[in-house]
Amino acid sequence: MAVGAPAARLEGAEKVSGRARYTEDLRLPGMLHARLVLSPHPRARIARIPKEAALEVPGIVAVYTGADLPIGTAARRALAKEEVRYTGEPVAAVLAESEAAAADAVERLASVVEYEVMTPILDPMDAMRPDAPAVTAVILADAEAAAHAAASAGAEDQEKRPSNITNHVTYKRGDVEAGLREADLVIERTYTTPRVHQLYIEPQCAVATTDPASGHVTIYTATQGQFFVREQVAKALDLPLQSVRVVPLTIGGGFGGKIQLIQPMAAALALASNRPVRLILTRSEDLLLSTPAPECVMTLKTGVKKDGTLTAIEGKLIFDSGSAPAAPTGIGALLMGGYYRVPHFHVEAFEVLTNKPAVGAYRAPGATQANFAMESQMDIMGRALGLDPVAFRLHNAAAEGDPMPDGKPWNRIGLREVLERLQRHPAWTGRETGDGVGYGIAVGGWPGGVESASACMRANTDGTFQVVTGAIDVTGTSTTFAQIAADVLGLPVDKIQVITSDTDTAPYAGMSAGSKTLYTVGAALQIAAEDARRQILEIAAKEMEAHVDDLEIANGQVRVKGAPGRSLAVAEVAARSMRFGAKHPPIFGAGSVPSPKTSPGFAAHLVKARVDRETGAVKILGHVVFQDVGFAVNPAAVDGQIRGGAVQAIGWGLIEAMRYDESGTLLTSTLSDYPLPRASDVPPMDVEFIEVRSQYGPYGAKGVGEPPIISGGPAIANAVADACGVREVSLPITAERLLAALEGGRPRA
């Protein structure tokens, strides 16, 4: 079988050899270089933008401000008009014949823009006050959230609220107060997580060009969702949808942050100048104005009986959404303990605006924050009652059919299976004891993304096949698509070519986000391949004078079952359908699927860590991830996804945070200031697959991209508590803060 076996990524050679074509490599005749002038203030009125300061620079073609370049509210980033709402908000765009001239002009113009500085609101708690000034007068809806959210957004509280609270989601069942009274132990803690950036390798980029005669615009870009970009650009620029074409180029990482950001602005600049425009952000610009994961403050109160039975969960999540709504309130509230059986449940989540850049999705948005609180709380309760942490979770784990917080039943769920595998693993059963060494576990999952999708495939006369999709390959999905097509057709994988086409020619596919690309597009492709296979067999049956049911395809041959001497090459079958006077129609398979039901994916982390009491430094000595993958179509790709997610979880747990000073200036605006995990930070790591097959995904597969990052942070925090007796309730657990806690004698929580 072509599926279930490790396969090298089809585009791997191009990437490692430097032949892959990225947006920054694109050069069009007459192309102008765009650079943005960014606000140095988080909140200010724009008093004056003296364009002449930039126009005096040789090579400058034009300077645009918000008044010159109207962009609708569908754009995530547009030029500010009267007031800036965050440090890094663009206030002007410079077009030049060269990158150097554009950079020079931006520097000159930025130094003379005049602002009337106002006091910013940087703390979401301050922003929630009824008397707090509004961060923005216009509330923009976030269209990206649905690409990641795999469950309903929850009930919207319609009561009058302070203007900076833009969303309030509540999930409730039972009587929490009664549940807390039933408990033998009640624990209440407040947890915090910071803003964390996706830190993809390739900064945001787009090249736009127009046809002056028709007014059509073409955008070449790195995006996780080309059809979404087309729709949002058309809305932002008030263009017919068919007037916008998006051509996806090789994407240098995304993790949820490469959906739609600067594409509307690039298109607007191209339309205004009637020339191709290249807009590439520098790393610092990307950190200043892109869409990181939101910081979150969470209060959690739980009740538990002596035997480990949960009686009540009461929680509140406050997401700092920055200058526009985009926080994952629904998923956060759903997953704060939503995968445990508990009779009394009340969790609410608030989205609050502040004078910071608007946030976006980062791999399992909302789940990572909520899970840190819940799995830390489970560890605290288990320790206080002397319970085995794995058995405690198994005792309360939800199963298929149990209600989620929104009242819907969990579909087939592998939560218990991953915990049971962890319970038997030698790294857990053979735990060592030693000064400063501790173990931590945590479990969590993702409900599963859904979206409709389509795919097609066509035969070539040499017996090869081309798969055509609109899905962006971020993580090796094209290789997996080739495996599926090859398996259905009984051909070697090298006979399959996967083409990601543009919005003018590709069959529809949703965003490559929310762990749903293989789950949805792969299912559509499987149908398309089966359609093509049926056509091959029907043609071969006529040519060989045999019954279709008596034929099979193997090793590139259509043959009569039990009579291998009677065969016809697939290439010959295809050729007979594509020539002058052909008696058969060309082989062309098509497949489409509606949004399927969700297939939740869960992962458990086991972390072994050492704490240096002299410095507060945490060293991870071992890391095992147990994940329900449904079915691993390409085990190599799945293994890579899990390891990558686990490394990012180490970043969340120990290292990463976007930090602002009290004036709203970003202090981590370069890679020198924003720390990322290095190879030396990554411990020996084992990955264990658990296959609880989906009823809906191809071959039983389910999304694997989100679950591996979710539980790493709390597993690290739990290992630290086990190692040194200090409970850290804020991520990341830095050496400085942990040392201060050790010296202060903070007790075990």
C-alpha cells in the first residue's frame, strides 16, 4: 500500500537545494518596491504627514496615506486615517524604484510625521472598566476565526457591556455552587499566558499586479488560504470576486499567521499606481504589526472529591485581542476542562480590545491557553489528594457521546487511549528520583476543523496522473495526497504529480488551518481517485472484453484477477481515451465533500525536567508525546508535525513572550530580543502514535497539526512543580522568575 508507509516530501529537494520559488524571489517588469511608515505610538492622533520628506528622495514614485488609499474593513492591516491604535500601525506607504530608496524614504518620513500622543490602554483589565475610553470607534468582525474554530462560538451575551469588550462567550450546565459544596477539596488559581508569535521563517510578503484595461488584480503571495485572500481583497477594495486572482507561491511557514494580512494593501497600491508592487515586511515590521497569539488571564475554580471525582469547574478567560476582534473565545471556553466529565460547569470567555496589534491564530488557538490553566489545576488537585496523575485524569476523562460544554456530544475521541499508553510507557513506569528532577504530564486536544472541499485528477497518456487542488501545502500535504491517489489507483507514488493551482483554475479548498487539510481535501481527493479508477476499469473492460468486477489494478497494469497474463497497461488505457477518434472519454476524476463531522484529536505529554536551584534554570531531560492520529497516511510527516508542535510547546513553556513596556513599545522586535527554542533546548524526544480511526477522514485519518502543542506548556509546569516544589502559574517559566520564587520560599501549590 502507498498509504501508511513513510514517504519523502515531494517538494523537499527543491527547498533544500534553493530551487523553490518564494514570493520574495519574484520580479515583474516595472515592479515598484513598497515600504510602510509605522507609528511609534500605541495611541495617537495623526496631525500631519509631510509627504515631501519622502518624495525628495531619488527613486521615489509615490507616497500614500490613509486618505489616499481607501481600503475597506475586510483588510486586517490598512493605513491609519485619523488615529493610530497600536505601535507599528501603518500610517503611510512609500513606492520606489528600488528597495534601498524605499527604505531611505521611510526613514526620513517617519522622523517628521507629527502625532498628538494620547494615553494608551495596554492592560485588558483596565480596558474592561465601564469608564475606559474606547480603543476604536469601529468594531471590525474577524473573518479568519471560522477557519480554525472547530466548534460553535458559544452564546453571545447581549447585555450592554463596556465598549472594549467585543465578545462574551458562556458555556454552562448544572449548578456550579452546588458542585463546589459537594467537593472535598476546592482549588482556585489565576493563570496567565503571554502574547506568542508564530515566528515563521519567511516574513509576510505579497506582490500585486493589475490589468489597467480590465481593472483585474493578481496577487502572488505566501498564504495558507488563497480563496479566503481572494474574498477578503475583493471586499476590501470593492471589486467583483472574478476580478481578483490569487496565485499561491511556496510558503515559508505559517502556523496560523499566514492567512491574510498585507495582501489587500499590496493590491490597493498596485491599483493606485498602475504598476506591479512588491510589499515585503522586514522581520521587525513583521513582529510589530502581524497577528500573534493573544495573551490571556484565566481564573479557574474547581471542586473534587477525595476519590478524584470532579464535581465542578468554574472558569473565566480574558483574551487581550489588541486593536480588533480576533480572539479565540469560543474554543478557549470550550476546552477549559471540556474534555472531562463534570456535572457542574460554568466557563465564560471575554474578548477585550487594547492598544496593541490585533491578534490571530497560532496553532490550536485558544486551546493552548485554556489547557495550561486546566492541566495545571488538575496537577494541583491530584497532588493535594495524593492521587496518581494519570489515573486521576482517566477517572474523569470524557468518552464518545459525553456532552461537550456546548451540549453537543463528543464524537469518537482518543483521550483515554493516549492516557493509557502513557500509563504503560517505561518513561513513566520507570521514573527516577533525584534532587531537582521531576516529572509532569498533561493531556489536551482539538475538536477538529471542518470545511467543504473539492479536488480533481486527470490522466496523462504515459500513465502518469496529475492531482489538482487548491490546498496550500504547508506541512507536506501534497505528498500525502500523492500517496492517497497512488494507493487508490494501484500505482507507484512517483506516477502522481500534485499541482496546487490558483484561484482562477483550482477546485475549491479551504484554508490550510485548523488541522483539516488532509481531513477534508484528502477525502475529496480519495473520491476523485476512485472516480478515475472506475473510469480506467470501465475502459479496460471494454478493450479487454472482460467484466469490470473481474479486473484489478496493480503495478501500473489493469489485469484480470487470477489471470495475470491478461493485462493492459494503465498508460495504454489512458492513451486510448486521449487521441483522435478515441472511443472513450478522457479519464478525469472529480470529488467533493461537504463539511464532515469533527474528529477530535488528543495528545498527552510526559516531561522529565531538572531545576537548578542556584540559577532557576529548567533543563528538559526527556519528552514523550502520545498522540491519537487516527491513521498515519504518511508516518514521517505525522512524526514531524508532532515533534515540531512539541518544540513550539517548549517555547511557550520556557522561553517565548512578546513583551511591551509601559508606554506600549514592543521590547522584543527582533530575533535578538525574541527568544526561540534552539537545538540545545530540545531534549531527546519520543513520539508514540495511537490510532483511534476517524469515521470520516480518508483511511481513518484525522488532523494532527494542533494537538501536539496544546499540552506541552502545562506538562513542563507540572514537571517543574514536581522537581522543586514551586508552582508557576504564568508562562513562560523563566529562570529569573523561578529563582525569585525559590528564594522567596513559595510553597508547593
